[in-house]
Amino acid sequence: MDLAPAQLDALVAIADHGTFESAARHLHVTASAVSQRIRALESEVGQVVVQRATPCLPTPAGEALVRLARQTRLLHDEVRDALAHGHVGIVDLPVAVNADSLATWFRGVLGELAGWSDVRLRLHVEDQAFSADLLRSGGVLAAVTSEPVAVQGCSVERLGHLRYVPAATPELAARFRRGRGPDWAAMPMVVFNEKDTLQHDLLAARGAGVPPVVHRVPTSADFLEAVRLGLGWGMIPAPQLDDRLVPLGSRLHVDVPLHWQRWRLDSPVLDRLTEAVRRAAGRTLRRG
């Protein structure tokens, strides 16, 4: 099988940008040229590699080729730099991280990367329960995930737990207090998105039903601000708690385990990133 780099680049561009036209703009070629490269690639592998839809998505065969292309590009860029007599190029580094990690402990990673002149970080924000799918599809080379079992071709290590605490404003908590605790079935609730089950899981554990008012606020900063403004109660990462919020119960919390998965590549850039992730996680996440 002879896989031309230009054909693989076209496939990755379609996976990243969603259409043949956007991929063409990224590659500085015509959409017809991208189409010809994809047809030639499909002829070479004997399978369809792109679902012609809106957006265009790699097929399972295409996902395997995207993984190969990203790994090959990373290793190619690092070898190029090693042979360039001191000239340092820029390496693309696609990484998946959940929104709450990005808003808390992962900022330490960003602080370290700010001093790296040879890396172009491309973050994909995805729920920790789903970020491993981006590894499988070839969308990223590394991910923060709740999945403890390594994706095929990846290594996995445990980072620690991010603790979530049910919290609300003092005024909202007082208004819905019934006896020693809150009226879970009546107090308005805030969720992040349809993948966010933290609030529902806590209600189920307390034997309470879903309240009639559930607000959806799908960004981490705005979710926190909505709870701070009294829109409803929500599960707040412990590092974000402050005096504007009160915990709803002294012992109620949920510890979400986080793991770091990366492709098993002999890559100095991935090694350096992994060390930065370990340091940042060690400063904030809970052990044990």
C-alpha cells in the first residue's frame, strides 16, 4: 500500500474542518484537488474514507488513516527539527481536555506551554467520559479522560480525582431548606449539557427526583457564574468554591477520577507534555 502524504494531509484537513472546501482553504489548494486526493486515497486502500455529509466525517477506515497521519506528522516534524542544525519548527499538538479541568488544574499546563516556542496546541474541549473517543478516531494524540482502560495503541496513567461539591448561593440554599437539608425535588438546578450527569447522579443517590426547573449553561465559566448568581444549584469543582457559595451538605461530594492517555510514540514533545500534565495534576487533584 502506497499512501501519499498529500492524500493523508487532505484527509486530516477534512476531519479537522468538516468540508472539502474548508480543507482546501487550509491546504491552499482547490476543492477539486482535495477531492482528487481523497478519491486516489480511497482507490489505494479500497475503501471509502470520508462520509460525504454535513459535516464530512472519516469512516472507520478513515479514522485509522487519520491516526496514522497525525502520528506520522508529529514524528516527521520532530525528526525535521533534530536535523535542522538548531532551527526549531512548530509541531501541532491536538489534545482533548474536559471543560472543568481546563478551568482549574489544566491551566498549569497552559502556563508551562506558554514558554514553548516549538508547539502549536490545539485543544478539543470534551467531557471526560467521551474524550477517549477522540483518541480512537485519531482526532487527538493525548487526552484527559475518565477511562482507566487504555485505548488501543495508547498508554494510560492515573492523575487523581477532581472533587465536585453541590453548592448554591446562601440565599437560594436558605429559601429551599427543609429541616436539615435542601429540598432537592424543588430547588432549581443547573446542568452543563446533555452529557453532564453529575447533578442527576447526586439526586438519584439521595432518592430525589429531578426538580421542575433545570437550567442548561454549556460553558464552564458561565456555569459557575450562573450558580453564583442564584440561578440554581450545581456540582462545582472544589477549586472553584469561594465565599459566594455554600456547600449543600457537609459531606456531600463526588470524586471524578481522571486519567491521562497518550499515543505510544517515541516523541519528545509528547513526553514533555506528559510531564507538564503530571506536575499540574499533582498540585490540584486529590489522591487516594
